[in-house]
Amino acid sequence: MNPDNTTEEKLLSEFPETSMEEWRAAAEALLKGKPFDKVMIGKTLEGISLQPIFSKDILEGTPLAKSMPGFDGFIRGTKPEGYKEQAWEIAQELPEGEPHKFNAAIKADLMRGQNALNIVFDIATIWGEDPDKSMVGHVGACGLSIANLEDLRVAFEDIIPDAVSFHLRSGCSGLPLGALWFAWLKEQGVHNSLVKGSIGMDPVAVWAASGKLPASLQHMLDELAILAKYTHENTPQVRSIGVSSMPYHQAGASAVEELAAALATGSYYLDAMIEQGMDVNAAANQLRFSLSVGPNFFMEIAKFRAARYLWAQVVKAYGGSEEAQKMVVHARTGLYNKTVRDPYVNMLRTTSEALSAVIGGVDSLCVGNFDETYQVPNEFSRRISRNTQVILQEECELTNVVDPAGGSWAIEWLTDQLMDKAWESFQDIEAKGGIIESLKTGYLAELLEKTSGAGSKLLNTRRSSLVGTNVYPNLNEKLEADNYPDYMAIFKNRSREVEQTRTSLDEEQDAAIVQALEALATSESGDCMEKVIDAFKKGATLGEVCSVMRAKTTPEQEIAPLPTKRLADDYEKLREASEKFETDTGYRPAIFLCNLGPLRRHKIRADFTKSFFETGGFEILYPKGFETPEDAANAYLESGSQIVVVCGTDDDYAEKFADYCAAIKGADANAQVILAGFPGDNEEAFRAAGMDDYIFIKSNNYEVNAHYLKGLGVIQ
């Protein structure tokens, strides 16, 4: 290396700096008259106009880009060392509903890379119901069934309490489930200061997703305050309050709306806890956020960076300390963009999403299983998801770089844009009365429906892509048979287990349970938590404790729940209908291609047509090019199809379309003739010649497929 750098300076002098104006001029020349802003600037669902290129001067308008990790609102992370000292937690969910099966699965996964328990509970447990008092489909559905301390002993057998983090997704039953966990911890003899994790009580998310709560919202907040105070005083490394944005993501929210809803919910809980007598710092340190991860790689990186900064501003406005301003955030890959069709592509989607979450600086991560859209994930899919994180940590060496996105011109700019729009949306929600009023009045639902509709329109017109759904469909794939558990058997098993546990108690033990429940019924909030823990230690069930605690309250007013959607739903219904049609008739709905002339003249539009209609499940009959109208008409009749698409060049259409259309219509007056391409000034003439329709790049792919499937009787 030359110490005086003269060689380097000489080399660089041969490459003069290019200005943005010069680059734009070169780009416009290549566009050949197409409008630069329309072609080169991307529009996002967040209302952000993505520039095609960025330069270092963009950092002058984003002052936070000069911050360092661990400082200045934590946009670059809450820890100066990033992941170098402690990597993010690998916190995979487990689909097992029965305690003994959960235990076997979690012990296997903890030996293979997972280092945190991310415990999703079933519907009955979230609702505070014992299995024998619930219903089939609620017991063991969507998570772990827990009714008493014995269940927790089975589920956590051989798990060392202070060796891993425990994250309980307790929904609206945080107090009783937290007390049950604390009772188990007391049995294990572990010191409270060594226990790590969260309890995740989040009644707002439950209400948003299901439209109802088992008790009034005020009562839920009272329970939450009791839990938060106890946790703050007794378990310094455990957070009790959850803020989940997943109901909003699943309803189609953009990154802006998801952040706004999370901020509004967090603010609501802060207000509630402060009103219940908690210090703002203590209250803020009880919150743990759970955000989804969407498909837009750079937007998601920006989202996690923006979330930390915006939450710091909220806590700061309440007078919270710098330490209290630090956001703890869990990420979970979303379901909104996952598909039943071509499901292995979901592995690629979750890998990209996991990478964006890690670069964004999350504290823990769950990578969704590729098959979770159509079955209970099996051991293979769990292994792939878990190993995605292990590879990111141990092979990609992402733990060796602190905030790799920091200083990126594009990401810093995008983070800044996202912060502005998310804060504005958050203030709109607050102006409407906050998160609760926004859910009650339907304001949030309307907002999300609009965004979701815009996303669906982009998909339906193929301005956005879902591989295997609206582009590159695989009509030869064989769907896996549904592999859902026998929920009736689980219901019976769990009901029998709870009954056996209770009948094994003697009269003295029964009396102790009754006495503990009576003490709970007359307890004050200050000693309520210890009374609940004592009741569980004596043998009380979750349902019994919840019945006592909620005896004087009534369920919260029901609201319309936010919809649970997947972007691919509508397309998958078309494919399903086409396959049922084939099962019923022995053949698929078919489309015949009338290809004009040699391959080089019709291939581009024939391939476009094939891809266009295969998304609806059509079989595409793709013959060689025809030289005469009569040959085309005869081949069409032999195909048995009722729909024909003419494919060729614009010159071929002008010269030959009328003759080919007349021949086809002459052979079958009911034939529907579609032109592949935009007819332009020739539309009137082509329609006069018999053209029924045309498709081109701006056609609504979904609507066209649905229209022709309906015409064939495939769908209603």
C-alpha cells in the first residue's frame, strides 16, 4: 500500500463524481419518453414515495442518523453493544395443546437451539375456563391447555426456571396465569430476581381480535394493575403487560397503522397504570411489545427502528426516565402474506422477514412455520423455522455487527418518513378518543379495511406478487391433507385429567381449596396476588379462581372484531373451486390459445395468457401457431373449451384477427373470444369482428378469472 496515497488519488481522479441531475438525465433517456416519476418512484401502502436512488446528502435531513446505538431515542437499538453481548432470544411458538406433549416438544427444541419459552395458550385458558367447563374446539386449540398447578408441573417438567426465559401469552387472563406460574416457581425454589420473561396480559388485543372480553375492561385493568405491581416488586426481570399489534397486522394494517395502534395501546396502559397508583417508570418497565413482521424488507427494518424512537418519545412525554424509555420488542413473522398454495415458499418469506427483524434490532423473535396456514406444524416445519434463526446467529454472524442498517441512506430516510407518518396516525387515534374509542366506533376497522383493500387491489392487478398465487402458480401441486388434531379427543382427555386431579384430593385438601377461594373473594387488591397464588398451591383450578375474581363484573360490551385475513384468500378460493370442478367433472376448466403464426410472433402474449389464467386454476391448451383460420377453428372445437384467447402481434391482429374470430364463431356461436393485448384504436373494429373481451397488463387478474369461472359454473 502506498503510504502517501498518491496512486489512490490518481485512480479516483479518473472517475469524476456524477451528480444526481446527470443520473436522472441518463435514466430518463433509457425510459424513452415514459414519465420518470410514474415509472421510477414507488408508492407504498404507508403513503411513502420511495425514491429510486439515494445519496449521502440525504443524511443532512435525518439528524437521528448521526446517533449511536444505546443513545438518542434508541433508534439504533437500546444497547450500545447490540447483539455482541447477548443475541436476540429464539422464542419459537409450540402448537401442542396437551401439557405432556408440550413438555416433550419444548425439551426437544431447547436441546436444538431454542432458548426461550414462547407459550401460547388455548382459547379456554385465555378465557379463564377449565377444560371440562369449556367446549370442543376451545380446549387445546391454538395453544396450551392449562387448568391447574399440576398441568404446569407436567408442561414444565425438567425445565430449569432460571436457565431460559418464559414468555406467557396470557391475553386477558394474565393475573391468574401469572399467579399460577409464580406458584410453580415457588415450588422450584428459584429466586425471583433470577427469573426472566414476560406474562403478556393484553386485554385490548384480545378485545380487538375477538370483539369480546370475559369481564369489563375496567376490571381487566384492575387485574392488570395488581399483576403489574406484584411483578414490579417481586420479579425485576419479568414484564407483565403485553402490547400486541398482531390483530391490526392480520386485518391488513400498513406499518404506519400497526405502529400507531401499538403506541396508542401502550399509552392507554400507561395511563391506566398511573391512575392505579404506579410510577411512570415502574409502569413503562412492565411493557413488552409484540410486533408482526411483514414482507417489505426495508420497511420492516425501518418499522422496528422507528418503533423504539417513537415509544421513547411517548414515555418521555409522561416524564419517564431514559431507562424507562427503552422499548422491549418481540417480533413474530406475520400470517397475512402466507399461503396455502405452494407452501414451501413460505419458508423463503419468513427467512426474509426474520432477517429484517434482526437487522431492525428486536429482542426476541418467533419465525412462523411454513405449514401453519393449513395444519398444526409438525416437527420438520418447526425445525426449519428454528434453524432459520440459528443460522442467522451462528452462520451469518449478524451478532458481530451493531446496527448494520445504521447510516444506510435509504433506511435512515425511510425510518424518518415512517416515524413522521406513524406519529401523525397515532395522534389521529388519540384525537378520536384513544385506542378504545377507535375500536368501539369502528374508526380503526375502517382505516384498516381501506388499507387492506388497497393491498388486495395491488395483488389482483398483479402490481404486487405472491409467488405461487397470482404469479407462477403450480397447478400440479398436491395439497397436503389437513393434519389438525382430534379436538374432541383432546377435550375429553383434558376434562378427564382435570377431574382426576380434583377427585384425587381428600376432604382436608378440598376444604383448603374452599377456604383459599373464600379468602380470595374477600381480599383487597394489595394482597390479592398472594391469595391467588395460595389458592393455586392448594389445588384450585383456573376456572374456579376466575369465577371468584370476576363474580361481580359483567363481560365488556361486544364490538365487531377486526377481521383475520390472508392476502391469498380470494385466489385460493378460485383454485379450490377449479379443483373441485375437476373432481366433479373429470376435467379442469380450460382455455384454448389461438396462437397466430410462428412461435416468435405469439410466444410473449401466449405465455402472458398462460400465466394470467393459471392463477384461477384454468388448464391452458397451448398449441403450435396456426397458419389458417380453419385450422384454428377445428383445433378449438376438438379442445372442448368454451373460451379462446387469440395471441399474436399487433400487426397480426390488424391483418388476421377478424378472419380468425369469424372462423371460430362460425364453428361455435357460443365461443367467447378474448384478445391478448390492448386493442387501442382497433377496439371498435375488433368488437365488431366478434371480440368479446381482451386482457393486458393492466387488467384485473382476479376479477377476470372469477368472471370466466363463474360463466362456466365453476363458482357461484
